[in-house]
Amino acid sequence: MTNKKKWTIAISVLVVLALALGLVFFNGSKHKQGTKQTVVTVATSGSPKPFTYVDGRDQLTGQNIELLKAVFKKLPQYKLKLEKTEFDSIFSGLNSGRYQMGVNNIAKNPERQKNYLFSDPMFKNSYVVIYKSDNKEAKQADSWDDLAGHSTVGSTGVNTSTAIEKFNKKHPDKKIDLNYSEEDLTTQLQGVESGKYDFLLMDKPMFEYYQKELGLKLTGKPVSGDLEKELLSEPYSYFVFSKDQKQLQKDVNKALKEVTGDGTSKKINEKYFGEDYSPSYK
């Protein structure tokens, strides 16, 4: 074989290799582009525990957060980014476009429904009235009248505070003494235990969690009758989205049904509450 033929063959081989490498690179780049993730920034206040809180490693966790992460494991097209902020700032951040989602054991109300999108239910709530254990007036609450004239504590914007404000506006002669506070739930519960406040309205699963963790001298009485109907007219909590996130809402709903159906939601709930509070999907 002449040197000329050898060089011709060698050049041909190099050309084929170059084309092959170029094809691999092109396909790899195309694959990488095809799997590009959309960043979804989700806001939470990091309170109340155990729905959302910061652990000893300075990481956001809790029932809401673990469920959120389980949902996004089903959605590889998105990259989840969590951001801690004040509760009210969740909604202003959704309005401004800073956040695409919020997670904070959030309930629906007419005002929120005008301005935001909601997922399918992600947690089923129930309520109790918390009293000091030796409070002789502690009883099952059937209506707001059972709580009128007594003191409580709450944060602005939460559904229990909003409901009390509504009652007080309609009944100025027998108001519930609502003390606004940024105290965390541990401090609020301790305030009831010490006699600083007469009662506290809160989620039954959350109270059971705190009672187990803190061993407070408190008792929880069921909410029933008209009071139950008002507080639980929408007895669920949800993920919330900005108005322009209809596709994200659709994808999250699909994944939420999957993690509920495969038992992941139940497992997370039992970890934090000892029982399952997952909604039923037909």
C-alpha cells in the first residue's frame, strides 16, 4: 500500500470519528436542552410547626414541606426552590411574581380565591378549642356565643382570626377579646396554660402534636354546630399559586393525586401526627 493510500485511509477514519463525535455532542446538547428545568420558587413562613419549620440543621421541613418535595419528585420538568418569608409576604410575593407558589397550611377564603389559584386539597383539617386543664368553663363550643366575652390570641390573616373579626363586627356588644400577636404557637399555648388568654382555636392535629411534644396542662374541646360549619366550610388546606401558573397548578394536582394514591401522603402524615389526614380523591 502506498503512502498516499495510507494517508487517504487515515484521513477518512479521522473524518468519520469527527462526525461521530459531533453527532454525540449534538445529541447530548439536544438532550440537555430537552431536560432543562423550570425553577419554581415556593414561599413559606417556616411556621407553624409541624406543618412548616426550620430544623436543627437550618433546613426547612415539616409535613407541608415533605409533601411538597414528594410532589416535585414526580415533576422532573421543575426545579424546586424554597424561600422563607413572613406569612403576609407569601401573598404579596405571588402578586409581584417573586414566587410561583406558597405552602403554609393555607386555607381558602373568598378574598384569596379572587386573587390566587389553589391546588386540590392537600390536608384535611379539624378544629378544637384549647383551654387550661383546670378551667371549669372549658366546654365544647357550638357557636361563637360560647366564646364571647373571653380572650384569645391570633395572628393577622389566618382564618380563625378573620372569623373572630367577622363575629366581633356583627356583635359589638359581646365581642371576643382578640389579642394580635406574632408569638409562635408554643408561646400562644403557654399563654393559655398560664391564664394570659382564656382559649385558643387551632387545628386538632397541630394541638395533638404540640401536646405530645410539650406536655402542657391543656385540654382540647371539640368545635361543633354552627361554629364548626363556619370554620370548616372549607375544611382543607392547599398549595397556592399566582394567577399565571395554570400549567404548574395542573401538574401539581396530578402529582398530588399520585402521592396520595401511593401512600406517600399517609406516611408523611403518620410521621408527624400519628394518623392520616390525607383528603380522599375519587
